[in-house]
Amino acid sequence: MDAAGDVAEFPIRSVNWGDAGSYSCQYRTKSDLSIWSEPSDTVELMVAGCEFLKPTIRVSPSRVVALGGTVTICCEGLYPGMGFFLHKAGHPNLQVRSVPDGTVAEFPIANVSREDGGRYTCDYHFIAEQNRWSYFSDPVEIIVGDYTRGNIVRLALGAGVLLALVLILAEAAHGWRRGGH
């Protein structure tokens, strides 16, 4: 491409599977067409598409988990031989599981902390063809409950106060019925 300035754009219209792969670029001056720059760093173009339906994501045993508990995020595709990737919203790090013989990847989280709460999605690709990806799954959210000793004491005190109010109301209702007859 003959760029007018110092930037050249190479649009790919109607992206298809054949466009996936590694890309780099080089440049040369107009005055000496035989001298080229070193190749740029490569970028990888990955094509997500309808050939791979989005995976199903679920949380077991429940998406509400206590601090220190254990939860497992399961991602399920339609085909064996997949590599699954688990993404957490707002975090650049992802977890990877390959499932050469099955269709479900499990991502266990032991000793759950507050940081483990949040929205998760997953996607997958054939292990042998890493440039062809599925769409992202629908998101699931893990809610981390703080069931610490202090919160349990507060809950017990609240229950005690509620019970006392119920007893006072029951006694008042009983006295009202006796006095009203």
C-alpha cells in the first residue's frame, strides 16, 4: 500500500476463516525501493464465528458461595478436542484448560476470597486450530457471601430481637382478646 503519511491501514472486508493467522508489516522508502525495514512484531488475528457455537457456562454447586468455600465453573462445548479459556471481567489473566477427550472444562476455585466474586465468561477453540474461536458464553456471576463469625453473631442478635418482638405482640394480642370478651 502506498501510504500518504507514516501510517498505512489494511482493511479486511468480509472476514472469513482464511483470514485468521499471523500478520506483520514492513516498509520502504520511495527513493530506494530495494531497501526494506525489518518486519514488525506479529499480531495474531483470531476469527470467532458461528461454526463454533458459544459454550454453555454454569457454576456448581451454587453461584453464591461463602468466603473460604469451594466453587467450580464449568464450560461446555459441543465437540471433543477443545481448549477452553475462562475470563473474569476486569482481569487480564485467564485460565486455560484443554479437554482432548471430553466436552466440559472445569475451573475449580478453592478457598474462595472476595476477589473471586464477579462476572465470568468462557470461549473455546479446537486444540489443533488455535486461530478459530467460538463466541463468548453468556456471563455468570459468582457472589461471595461474608458468613464470618461477626456476621453470624449479628444475624443471631437480629433473630433474637425479632423473636422478642413476636412474643411481645403475641402477649399483647392475647391480652386484647381477654380484655375484649
